[in-house]
Amino acid sequence: MHCNFLGKPLNLSISSGEISFACNYFVEDFQQDLWESLKIVKPLQLHNAVVKRQAEYLAGRYCAQECLAQMGYCSTGVATGKHRSPIWPAGTVGSISHTNNIAIVVLSQKHKGIGVDIEQILSPENANGIEAQVLRTDEIPIFHQLLRHRDVALTLIFSAKESLFKALYPSVGRYFDFECAKLLEFTHDTLLFEVTDNLSVCIRQGLRLRVHYQIMAGWLVTDTQFN
């Protein structure tokens, strides 16, 4: 039955981590018995959630199971911890992301943190609504050089900072906002950021991290790692 809900694996080239898995999923084909057939535990906080939220969670955990199986973890679930962060097996770090119809997971046993984010390109209206939250004022000059299309560029910065947050969160253990990362430079497939605040004992002001990106038709994906 889950074959209708889940599409074929997607071939995405992810620079961070050793293992990644991505696939399409179809909210319209979600059914409650998929939790049992996919052997994924439905968390209590999702029992009254809308179908879209349940579907994206299920697809993300399915991708996580596929990655963990490739690492030799059989029948290992990924529970939800503080701030809705996934709880990975000891010695493993990972990251989950999803759009309206794509889920992706990246895993590593070599890094302290890893982050992946996948986004649909923002509409002009949504881009206008979040620009002030995504961009630092001192990033605006380089932002205007980044890409020809403003909405794509803003989506990219938003996604990159989401990936940075996910990679650094295990070492920080709390929320921090987008002001804590500043874009310094970019290439055709990477963005270089600098941490602008002391976030933890090992995440200090001045730390630089490179985020990889790829832009598809209508969506993009970013990934990064913290060693």
C-alpha cells in the first residue's frame, strides 16, 4: 500500500555526510495504516495533527530508516527530542528535511553535526514577508550579487541558514536566530558563512562554515557539516 504514498528514490548529490536518501511522497495517498506497514511509531504529538504534518513526518522517518539500514542499524526508529530534533543512535548525527512532496535525510558518523534543508522557491509575496528575518543588513550588498532572481537568492539564504542551524544545534542545544550567521562569499555551488556570536563552548564567534547548494526547477537543497 505504501507504494502509492512513496515515490522512487531521488538521485541527489549531497556533499555532507556519508549516506543520504531522498524520495517523493504524496500527501493525497496518506492513510493511517501506513504507520504500521512502514513500521514507524506515530508520536503522541501527531495524533491530532493535520494530514499534511503526519505525511511529511512519516516520509522523513521513512528516509531516516533507509539511511540507518544502510549503516547497519536494523529496525531502529528515530524518536523526537527537545525542540522537535530527531534522536539518532549514539555515534551518529543526521538531519531531516522535507518540502510539500520531497523528503530527504543525511547521516554521518564522522562529524559533530550535519544539516540538510530542502525548500520550494519562495513566491514574491512570501519572500517579501521574510526578507527582514532572513538577511542581516550587512549581508544585503553580497546578497544582491548572489543570483539573478531575488526570490531564488532569498530562498537559498533561508535554506542555507536552516542547514547551519541543524548542523550546529547538537553542540548548542538551544534555538538561535538567523542573525548569528553572516554570508561572506559564494561560488557557483557553495556559500561561506561566519558565526557572529558565541553560541556554545565550541561554537565561537568567527567560526566559518561552508554550505553546499544545488538549485533545481522550482526547488533547491542545501547541506553543511560541523567537525
